[in-house]
Amino acid sequence: MKFYDRTKEISALNDLTQQSRTEGRMSVIMGRRRIGKTELARRCGDEKALYFFVARKTETLLCQDFAQEVEEKLGLPIGMPSSFIELFRFLLRYAQEHPITVIIDEFQDFQKVNPSIFSEIQREWDLHKSNSKIHLIVSGSIFSLMKKIFEDANEPLFGRANMKMALQPFSTEVLKEILADNNPHYTPEDLLALFSVTGGVAWYVSLLMDNHCTTQEQMLAYLTDTNSPFINEGKNILIEEFGTDYAVHFSILTSIANGACTRGEIEAQLKTDNLGSYLIRLEKYYGLIEKRQPIFAKENSKKTRYILSDVFLTLWFRFFYKYQAYVENGALNQLARIINRDYNAYSGFILERYFERKIRETGYYTRIGKFWDRKGENEIDLIAINEIDNVANIYEIKKNKDRYSEAILQRKVENLLQLCPEMRKLDIHLSALSMEDM
């Protein structure tokens, strides 16, 4: 699949590359695995950028790999440095006369190689960056560690980055462009399947397109193909985050993916009443779940619900982890039957996520959310408010627009107005969103 989008991000990296030709600049790219950080970094405006991947090796072996990259790209025989900081110091000094760009991928894994590397980089950077024409681009996919390295005031690299970029999935418009390029006659069902499976994550989209899976039927079938990378993907990208405590986290995420949206429901499913700290960490530290409240609700509202932030992980925990025994026993055909059986209900929920993202991407609305009352009833699928223009668009989301009843939505809005006085001053418009509006 060809490279799509990232225009603003590439422009920002190119700007920093140009600035680095007079003084050192440091860029940080964060984002979940498979989001496209490496491909983006390589489009930094320097075709001869050095690329270092921090593999799980000893520091000596890692430096051998890095030294080989330097010799091949720069034509400099630098021998075999025994430590990364020796190599880094050499590059900083070399850059005093020769502008260079250095990309370090999976930067957080230096923690496994040699934790002192971070403080050593900070010392050398502070000493030499003003005289070195270097653009240091570091990227990392373990969200919790990257946040700690660059945003914790107690860490040595705090405040050193000139730019921190959190790379997001493809927008809904880019997904439509990609699907149209690969299937000019795609249907709304095909587009919803692409979003439901990938959530817009670049590598997943590329997998489907490169394997000519451009219809709903083909995408769902590929999920449980014998060689499908999707089968173990959740484990591959998350076990390292959680370490030995992954089972509890996975159980919580599975519960939420299967519809338990309140703390009480999650604890009831898992038969425990001690998950508060886990939920806080999953939200604040790992960024894997989001806490949702009815629109205009107070911060301490008891109407809190949880969802998984990542669409693909919602799918993976909903089907692959829940039915892990099927995977382990090679019963992928039976798992395929379950996915096809339950996909309609799953994709109906994801359709709401699609329209929420689509509305948010317009940049017009100052407040976007849902509404439900204390009993979890009178639920409104999507409310988009512009508080500058005093306008509120209230939507019912249905796969089939024929099932929409404005009278029913109007009754829900009347309940909303009774419980939410902030809405009464707004010019309210009611309508439906369906597959044909995607």
C-alpha cells in the first residue's frame, strides 16, 4: 500500500530538520505500535538519515549494528564503540561540521539495554546541541514509558524535546480515500468493516489492502485465516506493557469490550470489588481506556462508563481473547462463525465510534458526547455542540435510517433538557445518521 496522509506531521518534521541545520533539535514521536511512526520519521526531509533500532541486545551488540549503519550511510569507519554514548558523542561532534539526522526507533527499550543511557544522552545533548547541526528523532510505542521519559519532571530528558508528536490513526476521510483506491465500488458496509477491524491503524489497513481484502466479507474472513497476524496481535503489543500482571488487565479489557461499561458491572463479571487502581492505571498510565460521562456531567458524576480507546483492541478482546481456547485448539473456523454471528451487533456499536470521530474531525464542535440518565435509560447516541454559535446537533445513529423515529428522539431530548439546564439555551437540531452518511 502506498503512503497516505501525515501531511502536517511531515511538514513539522521537515521544519525541525531545517532548524537543526543551525542548532540541534530533538523530536519525539509517540504512538501505539503499527501506527506508522517509523515510516513517518523516514520522511523527515533528510534522505540520508541514520536509522537505529533499539533491539533487545547487549549494548555492545547494539552498538555494532549502529556503527555499521554509520559506516554505510556516512562512509566513516568508526570502529566498534563499546557504549552507545560513545557513538552518540561521536555523532554530535561530527554534526558540528556536517548536518545529520538520527532516528532512534523504540527508544524506550534503552531502559532494558542500559537505563543510564537516558541521563548520558541528556548530558551530551546539553553540552553539544547548540554547536551540533543534528536532528535527533526518537520514537517509541510503549506509551507509558515514553510519557515517563519525556514528561516526568524527575527524568533526565524532561523538557529536552523541541516537539512531541502523538501519532493518531487515519481519519475517516483518509480511510475512504484508501478504500476507494483499492475498491472503487466499495459499499458503506465495506467502509464500516475497514474501520471496525483496523480503527484506522496504518499497518492493519495496509495488511488488508495488500492482501486484497477490500470487502466486508473478505476482511472478516482474513481475521481468522490460518496465517492472520491479527490472531495474536493484542498479546504482541500489550503483554510487554503490563508485564507479569497482564492477566488482570486483559480480563478487565475483555469485560469492557464485551459491554460491561461501569465499574460495578466489570467487578461483577470478574467477581471482585478491588479494581479501582487497575482502572485508573488503564486510563491514566496506559491510555487504553476512556472514562465517559453524560454531556455536561460533573467530574465526580456517578454515571461514569468505560470504553476501550482503541477500536482494533475492542475487536481483539471481544473475539480473540475471549475465545482464546478456540485459537489454542486450532478451531479458527468456529471462531469465524462466532465473528460472523456477532459482527452485526459489534459493528453497530463501532458505527457510533465512527461518527463520533467523523464529527470530531470537522473541528467545528467545542463539546461532543452522549447522554444517558441515572438509570442508564433515555440514551442519546451523539450530541455535538458549538458553544460559540449556541448550536447543538443531536443524532440518533442507526445502521438503517428507516428505523429512526424523530418522535422517540424528541422524547429523549425532553428528558435531557429537564436534567441538563446548559442545553436549554442552545438552538437544537435533531436528525439521524446511518450507513449512507458515512
